[in-house]
Amino acid sequence: MEQFTYGDQGATDRPFPEPLDGGWPSGYTVMVETHELATDDPSAAFTALTEGILTWELHRRAGLTMESGADRAAPGVRVVSGFGLGPARIKAPCRVIWSRAPQLDGAGRAVPGQRGGFGYGTLPGHPVRGEEAFYAELTADNRVLFSCAAYSLPAGPLFRLAAPVTRLTQRYVLSRYTKAARALAGGA
């Protein structure tokens, strides 16, 4: 099994109500962004968003290709995301570290006060070293949030030189994830 390219695995595994701000491994560039998603049915929106995250649909709707032998994110699953066009496509191999499915009550409704989603860590060939996670949250007061958190460093000298472009690309992809999350939650 391929080894992770960084030494601080698992810091994105933050179940509700653990905060997403602070407590990240030192020495990494950290990015955390959260958006509230308006919905008339928070339970259904949360469940749909969590399922969209776990089945790679969030990534596909954001314009990435997802290559995996598994239909769903689960610990140990290897996935290669791709961004760009043709020969300019960047391949980014990762392995899922943790995943969390929606917790439902006896009536099949999502229980308020939980997070679903997954986090994965980088493998050799990825342009950065670190971890990224995608969270759907149903707050205790029934609001739906989408969050993305990452801590990373460039994978080598060439990627260090390209770090400003990499950060811009990460911001662009994050905006696409947020748009996709709104669509997934709205389609509930």
C-alpha cells in the first residue's frame, strides 16, 4: 500500500461539534472555508449533500474527474482526482482516511448536531503534501453548512515555485465545490 506523503494524518477528522478553526498541524498552509446553505428541508438537504460528498458527486460537479475502484469514500479507498484539460490535466492521488455517513432517526430524518463527509491524504504524485476534508453539517439548530478544510505544503521544488498558482487553483476549485454543494443540497 502506498505511503502518505506527509506525517500528520487525521487532523481533518473533526466530528460535530469539534471546531474547524485552530488545532491544525504546524508548518502547513491551512485553508478552512464554511458556507451556510439555505434550504426549506434541512434534514433532506444535509442527507443529500453528505451522500453527494461520499459518492464523489461533489467533486464531479465541481469539474474534477474521479478515478477510484470504489463508488463511495471509505477509509483506505484510493482515489485519483484530475483537474484541467487534456495534457494539462493534473492528477492528484489520495487515500481516504476517515468517512462519516448521515445519522438518521427512526423516521429516516437526519439527527441535528452532526457532520458527514470524508477526509483524504496525499499519496506520491500529488502536487502537494497534506490532507483535505469535505464536510456537510446539520447544526443543532437545523442549519446546513458546507465546509472544506485543508492543510498542505508543496510536494517538491517545482511545486514550491508554482505555489502561488497552486493556491489560486485551490481557491478556484473551492468556489466550484461550494457551487456544487449548493446544487446537491438544493436538489434534496
